[in-house]
Amino acid sequence: MLHFYYKTFLENKVEVLYRSHNILSPDHIDIDLIADVFGITIVSLPGAKEEGIWDDYRAAVFLNANKPSIESREAFFHELSHILLHTGNQLSMNRGLLELQEEQANHFQLYAALPFYMIQQIHLPSHEADIIHVLSSEFRVTHQLARKRWEQIQRRVFSGKQQLEFENELKNRYRRADSSNWSDETKSLYELAIHRKQQKELHAK
């Protein structure tokens, strides 16, 4: 089923970033390792506002030490997106651009926390509830985020399958329209129809 899945530009970008730093399996998705790779300092403080702060020289992600580590991981990936992809001060940003950046960060979070090229390496069970559990366990994310990612994958698979069926239908239509693919009977009927049309036009003049 997963072979119908298609990746977006952003997802491919995350995969290229990971692969270029040899982040190849779920056990490599360690936020301290990833922070080190991208030159980011993680600051974990009780009650801290979860946010990324950066300039041209340094970057830091603030995490709330009161939260479970599994939730802090997810917050890290969201803020990582802003650091790697975005520019500008969100405090002075117009609403439209702010919403766009947040939407991109939400998608990035899914791609960075549960990369598809790693999911492909895992033997997934047949029942959805078991799949969610496996993804949550393997990638150390909440069941909520694992479910969100799996539902996204299912939508992409369905869309990819529909696209393939549509392309095949178009090919079949063109094939049927190509007279070189017609049977002798079809060619005879076509020629007869053309002849009758020509005769009818002659009589109408």
C-alpha cells in the first residue's frame, strides 16, 4: 500500500537534510544529536515558553522542563522548523504569513519526527491501532502525533492511488483513440460511418 505514497517538496527537503547528516533510522532521531548537527542549543527550563530564537550566528530552542520528555521532543521538531526554514519576527508578522509558517512547522514536525523513509523500513502490523502503537514506540512520540502522521500517510496513499488510476484511464483513452490500436471490425465500421457521412453531405448540397 505504501508504494502509492508521494512526498511533498518540504518532506523531501527534510529527508535530504537528515540523510546528509547520516540520520537514517529512528534511533538516530535524538534531539540532542540533531541540535548539535544543526548548531542549536537546547535550553530546558521549568515553565519555559516553547520557542526557537535565532539570528545569523546562533540558535536556541527553549523547552518546558515540566513537560514529559516525549512532548518536549515534539515541541523541539516544531521549533526546529522555524529555525531551519523561516525568517522574520513572528511578533511583527502579518497574520497570513504567520499562519503559513505555523502550518509549515506542523507539517515539518511530522516529517522530522516520523520520516517516511524510516517508516518504510519498519514491518507494520495490519491493524491501525497496532500501527499507531508501533510508530509511537519506534519514534518516541505521543500516540496523538503518531496517529496524525499515519492518517496523513493514508490520505497521501489514497490520493496517489487515485492519481495513478486517473493517469492509466487517460492512457487507455488515448490508446482507444489511436486508430492503429483498432480491430479490423472497428476500422470497417469507422470507414462505413465516414462514407455515409460524406454521402449525406453530398446529397445536402
